[in-house]
Amino acid sequence: MPLRRLRFVCAALLAGVTLSSGAAGPQRIVSLLPSLTESVCALGACERLVGVDRFSNWPEQVSTLPKLGGLDDAQVERIVALKPELVLAAPSARVVERLQALGLNVQVLRSDTHEDVRRSLVELERLLQLPGRAEPLWRGIQARIDAAAARVPRSYRGARVYFEIDSAGYAAGEASFIGETLTRLGLANAVPAALGAFPKLNPEWVPRHPPDLVMAVDRDVATMPQRPGWQQLPALRQGRHCGFPHARYELLIRPGPRLGEAAELLADCLQRLPPPGATTP
């Protein structure tokens, strides 16, 4: 057995990672995805978290927890040393098989769609042994989305939105959870479902398919007119764009218990925009 592998196994045995979580559910939890961290806290079990991924930053109390890397570089030895009774991860996390091989209880939860978020909350309720918490939480999320939809100006109903995930060209398509939120708000998506949930678009794609609205992190919205062909986009020229500060933008791109708050943030921006066709000074 390779020396590095032997050290991992020994650390796992010393950590007692196969111990039963007991009747009260697991009390030592590691979350390797921000949306799962937020879900644990939303269900009322934030105090059980002993470590999180480097991007987990909400609610504020998780900011003091050990940061254990990300999807591609989770720190196995540090995770084992924390003696977690439960590790929560995304399907794309590279570390899942390694942690399972060391005897850790790793639960993989999907968060690709709104329904995935609901199922994850229900599964977390079961894993954490917190009966009766997931469905009321989900109903509250739905109520906030519905309330946000009611505040979208009638003039923007059906407007085609380009929602940028990254300035490298990645966008939120119709098939993404962000696309689902836009649909719930009565908006359309400029990026069709056939292109995938989060496609990487050719730089010329957006000028060739000009959207009615543009949404992105504020620093990227500010530089969009500098992109070849983008300076003539009516949405940019006429002020029909939503640029969000990074801290607020983060909640828009996390498929977790703040979906309702994200919908409210989008509705807030739409209420401040000039009507379609209006020109800005």
C-alpha cells in the first residue's frame, strides 16, 4: 500500500469516522458546497457544521469554520481530522470516492433544478433527523418566489433575459435553475434549453441574438460595452441591465434555500429599470 494511502487510512481509523451518528442524527458535519451549507443552516442545524468548502460564506457564522478546499481540491487529510459523521458533497466533487474509501459517510446531493433543491432539503431533513422542517421551508421559498413574480412590471413580462455566469462566456440557459427562476417571474431566457443549462457561448452569439435584458455581476456589466459588437446592444444602450454587487450576485447563482430571496432581488432590479423602449440620458 502506498505510504500516502496508508497515512490516510490510519488517519481515518484514528478519527473514528465509522462511528454511528446516534439517535439525534449526525452532530459533526462537513459540507463541501455552499448551497448545501446554506441548506443545513436553513434547516436549523448550523451548529453541527465543523468544516465547509472555501466558498461557503452564508450565514455569517460559517465564516469562522475551517475551509477545506473546493470541488477539485478538497483537503482530504483535514476533512478526516475533523472526525465528521457526515460529509455532504455535489456529484461533481472529485473527492467523493476517496472519502468513501476511507470509511466516511458521504452523501451526494444534486442541486441542478428547483426540484433538486426540494429533494435535497427533504433528504437533509432525514439525514439530520429533523422531521417536519423541509416542507415548511420549501413552502416559504415558493411563497417568496410567487410574491416576487407579482412585483415584476407588466412591461417586462415575457422579456428575453441574458444572464451571464462568467465573463468568459458562460450563461444561464433556460434549462438551468436560474432559468427556472426567470420563468417563474414571467420572463423568458435568451439562451434556449437546447444549448444546455450553463453553455459557453461564442463571443458573437449575444450580439446576434440581442436580449431585452442583461443580468450579471456589476463589474462585468460595466465592461460589456467594450466587447466587440456589444456596444450596440439596445439593452445596454437603453439601460435595461441589472448589475449585482458580488455578495448579492452569489445568492443568485446558488441553488439552495435562498431561491426566494434571489427572486426578490431580481424583481427589485426590474422595478428600477426604465420601461422597454425608453432611452436613458
